[in-house]
Amino acid sequence: MSKFPENFLWGGAIAANQCEGAYLEDGKLPSTADTLGVGFENRFGTSYGKIDSNRYYPSHRAIDFYHRYKEDIALFAEMGFNCLRMSIAWSRIYPLGDELKPNEKGLQFYDDVFDELLKYGIQPIVDITHYEIPLHLSLKYGGWQDRRLIEFYERYCHTIFERYKNKVKYWMNFTEINTINYLPQFNGGFVVERQDKNRAQIIFQAAHHMFVASAKANELCHQIIPESVIGMNMAGKQLYPATCKPEDVYETLLNKRETMFFSDVMMNGVYPAYTKSMFKRLEVNLDIREGDLELMKNNPCDYLGFSYYMSNVIQSDTKGSAIGNMSWGLPNPYLKGSEWGWQYDPIGLTSYMIELYDRYNKPLFLAENGLGAKDTLKDDGNGSYTVEDDYRIEYLREHIEACANAIDQGVELIGYASWGSIDLVSASTGQMSKRYGYIYADVDDEGNGTFERYRKKSFYWYKKVIGSNGENLG
Ligand code: BG6
């Protein structure tokens, strides 16, 4: 018998700036993500915030979901999805971010997408924003460093909750909010140098604004859509001490706290007791205004959405070198790595979920999980093309098994959304060749290709998994 509950949410995850394209269509203006090129230097270097007409930006056309969403959703439906985690591009709804009137055409686009999903019985699980803000908010205000963004976010949330109240029940605040700690340009909309002595102060002040904004969103969401649930989203990963040396174990605990700080605040609605000592050490002195803490306390998140790709190893006296999703640790000799060096670890997923659930006792939603790999398109013998992606099937099978094991241990997991159910632009590298999908999108790293979609072997595999509610992992 399946270990997954009957109403389990099965599906995939995509993000506006990584799939939609049409970056200036129907009134949209650029977002911060539209200034990110391909490759490390062009994504994380000094070009942030600028668009150079001689350079290629993958988000500008991405996989053209904006024009092909019907075809893509039909393919998701064919696999049996009953949920799709997706994001709204803030800059489609409020192109500048600080104007008073929303862009009707942008609103209409998501109406159409939600209608198309609901037609097939697919629940949209909507990220209010995934790794982008309207570029204007970054250039004029310095992104979330500025408290005024709370008001702009609130207006945006109010608009989308009112507009989609009959279509969207599941909502999520900022994607992977904890990454602001090391990559403020993704969610925060600003750059701060690693050597900047005020770095921690700037980042945690911005995070405070985001916490207040999330609490406001939670309050509004429950008022406008009483039957809704709204969660947080964090970049999750299991951390191990390199040895049983007490210093390594201690360092690992401190590292965990750094990530859990964000979920502690958002799931419990209060700054945890250790904040005081942590901020003292980091020389952070937050500007907290009257009403902020009360608002946060009264509006914690309903569930915890998190991504999980890998685990990391922590050693007390060395800074790590294994690559991860926007973070680094030491290589783990017991684990295999992807072509991009991400070491995958399904057992780590089970133990991580147990830790999260024991800590918060609120439902979990696995909002992203998957293997980024190079795929080779081949003739399928029936006049079309396919990819024999057994490596992806193996990864996903082991991680879905890991979810079943966590459920067995009493974890309340409400859904599983694998990342990039259709190939899309990589967040960390901007490449298309780092593919995660069940569906191949024929676009390369320079944006060339037919943009046609092809079913991979994993497409048929996932269909069986969903059809058996996770029992047949074949
Ligand atoms: C998550 C992000 O961290 O990892 C996604 O939320 C991202 O946006 C995913 O695409 C996979 O990372 P990457 O860098 O391989 O695209």
C-alpha cells in the first residue's frame, strides 16, 4: 500500500523568470533576473542591474512558456500532475513596482494560466516572487534594503489575492528566503560585497523587511481567501560534521542555525532567543518599527515549503569547496555528485524532513528536488525525439522513496514538486544545458533551437509514479 496520503500533491515546479520569456511583452518591464547573463561572471559579477544590448540574457525568451503555456500544461496534465508550483513575475503585475495601478494584461496572463491548470484539475501553488523583483525597485530603492518595499509588496499581494481568490488556494512567500544571507541579489534585489563591514547589518535589515512583508501577506491572504494556506520557502539541505570531532559537530550546529534562523522566524512568528547573541556577534542592530513584531507574531506561515537537492559537509577549521545550490561545503566521500558537483543524498532528505517536522510541527511541502544533467536528444523511432534519462529517474526514485520513509517516520508531507518539470534556464549558471525536466525543451545555452517540446523517458516514469500515488517507483 502507498505510504503517500490519498490527497497528496504531485507535480512539478517552475519559476516565471526561468521559463516565461516575453520579458517586455504586454506591459512588463525588466526584473532583476532579466539582468543576469550566462556563466558565473555574468550572473554574479558587476553587470547586475544592467542590460547590455550586446549580451545574451536567457530570461528574455527562456523557453517561451508565455506563449506555449497551453501545450506545456497539457503535457503536465498528461503526466497526471495535480499541482504545479509556479511563480508570478511581480514586474508583469506592477512593472515598476511602486506604481499604484496594476497592469491588466499581466493580470490576465496569470488568469489564463490558472484557468488552464484548473481545467485539468491541477492546483496552482503560487510563489509570490521567485528570485526577482521589478528592476526599478532595485535601482531606485536598493531593493529590500528599503523599508518602502513592504508597502509595495503589500499592494502587489492585495492585488493578486483579490484577483485570484477563486483560483489559487496555495500560496508561498519569497523563494528560498535564506539565500539572502549569501546571495542578496537574487531575492533581495541588491548587491553587497563580501568584504563590506556592514554586510550582515544590511542583509539582516533587508531580511527583517521581508519578514514583515511576509507576515503582512499572510494576514491579507487569510482575510481575502479564508480557505487558503500560505507558506514560506527555504533552500534546504542536510549538513553533516566532517568528523565526530566536537569542534566539527559544533560548527555544523552553528551552520544549521544560520539557515533555520529564517524558518524559525517565519514558522514561529518570532525572532528566536539566539537572535540576540547572533546579532551581537555579527554587530547587527535592527531597526524594528512599532507593530512589526506583533504583526509577525500574529501571522506565522501555515506550512514550510523547501527545496532539497543535496547535503553538505562542515569542518571547523576549513572553508569548504564542494559546490551546491548557491552554497558551498566540503566534498562527501560517501556520495555521488552531479555533473555540476552537487552531491546527492536521499537519506539526508529523510533526516532533514524529520528535523524540520520535529522543530515546527507544521506540514511540509517539498517545493523543489531534482537532478540537473546534460541530456542527449535521440530519435524515438516513432517520428519524434526523446531522452533516455535513466540517471534522472534514479535520482528522483531515491528521493521519492526518501519522502515515503519520512512519512513513515510521522512527517506530515503534503506534496512533492520536482524542479523544472520542463527544462528551463538554470538559476545559478543561466545555462539551458543544465536540464531538470521530464520534458525536453529544444533551446540551447545561446537561445538557439526550435523551442519544441519532447517527452523524456522520465516523463512516462513519473506518470506511473503519480498514477500509483507513489507506490510504483519502477
Ligand atoms: C533552486 C532555485 O535553488 O535551485 C531554482 O529555487 C533553481 O530557481 C534550482 O533553478 C536549481 O538550481 P540551478 O542553479 O541548477 O538552476
